[in-house]
Amino acid sequence: MADPSGTRNCYRYCLENLTSISLVLTQELDGAATVEASARAVGSGGAMKPVIVVSNTAGGSGKSTTAHCLAVACAEYGKKVLLIDGDTKRDLTFRLGAEGSRINFSNLLNVKSGSDLETLTMDERIEFLPSATRPVELPDNCADIFKDLPEKFDLVIIDTPSSSSAVMNAFFLGATHMVIPISPTLHSFRGAVRAQRQAPENCEVFAFMNGCDDSDSSKVIRKEVNADFVVLDCEIPFSQDLRDAEKTVTSVLNFAQKSVVSESFRELAYSLLEKLQLI
């Protein structure tokens, strides 16, 4: 049997040396291939609509929940949001009860300038494109797709997988912004550093603490996150309401409208919209 005290000592050492770990990760990734920047111009030179990928290469960091809740919160602020499940595991598609739909993100391939896009209209006032059930060959650069989105959309939010794939890379190349949820664990922090390094050159990256508490590990990781990332103005606390909402097809913002975690997601969305200059 493993020595519990040895495990605790190892974890404590890692927490106390997070800065060194972050530096090692940065040096490790300096030699790795990064996604090349894509053009952001649209048509006659206008700015491209915000396309936000929610990313963290560590599983269990809350990407799907974040994408869903941010989309609903932005809709509450009057924004027309297109939410896309870009993860072929289809967790978000399952959560929203859309597994049987013939509509999926391959519909993006049929978008022409000035035309409409067939999406699912959800009860929470967002438009949704489920993940595809079969492999879809997207263009190398999804920016060419997103620039032709119907004018009615104010922003696009995309849930992405933890592991790299052709679909994820295509969505990354089309992204103008990245939002990284970071749980108070070394695993999640490491995944956040990697995700930030994979962002295209012209993609603005924001992060926030997710599922945090007053533990020593949360405090240490919070310090490193504040040092290494552009941080949105609100943290998301650990909440049983959030766990219970994940068993339904609605976000916690409607499942427990007045809960602390719902208000936190609204504040997070407001901070994001401010940075996007949409509010």
C-alpha cells in the first residue's frame, strides 16, 4: 500500500513550487508546434465577431458547463449567442438533450454570406449546434466560416475537447478569444498553461478560477493564475446546485436562479462582455 504521508508530502512540494512547474511547462512548450495565427479581417475590413473557445487540456476542468452557462448568461444580457459543441464526445449535446438531432456543427459548412444558418433554438434563449455523430472535415481555418455567420449573432461560444483533434484545431484557428476554466488542482493548472500556449497568436486569452474554495491549494494556485493569465473579474465557487443542474437539460442559471453560483456566472459573463466591448 502506498504511504499516504509520502503522497501528501509530494503534493505539498508541488504546490510550494508551482512557479517552477509553470516555468518548466513554458520551456517545454516553447519547442512544441503552436497553431498559426489566422486573419481576423471580414469582408471590407470590419472586425470579426467574437468567437470564443472554452479550453483546458486537462479533463474535468468544467469546460462544457462553462460554455453552457456563459452562453445563457450572455443571452440574459440581451446578446444573441450561438453555442457550439466542438467535442466529438458530445457531452454538451447529451446534456442539452440534442443527441437525436440531424442538425450539427457540419451545418457551418453550408453558410454563405448573407444566408441563414440552421440551428437548434433552446429554451434558454440560445442557438445551439450539437456535435456531429460522424467525422466531419472542417476547413483548415474556421475563420472563413465564422466571418459569414448571420448578422443576428453577437458572439459564438465553442466547447472544445481536452485532447487535440483536427476539429479542435480548426475551431482554434477560427477563434478570436479563449476562455480557460482552472480548477484548484495541479492537473488543471498544467492543462491551462498548455491551452494558453496553443492559442493562436492573435487570440486573446482569459482565465478564471472554477470550483474554488478557501483551501491552501486554491490559494496557491490562485496566486499563480493571477500571475500567469489575464483573469476575468469573477471566480466560480464550488456548488452543489451546479452539480444538481448538470443532471438536467438546463443551466444552473435557470435551475437555481438566485443561487450564489448563478450570480457568479452572470458576473463572469459581464466581465467577458466588457472585455469584448459588447456591453
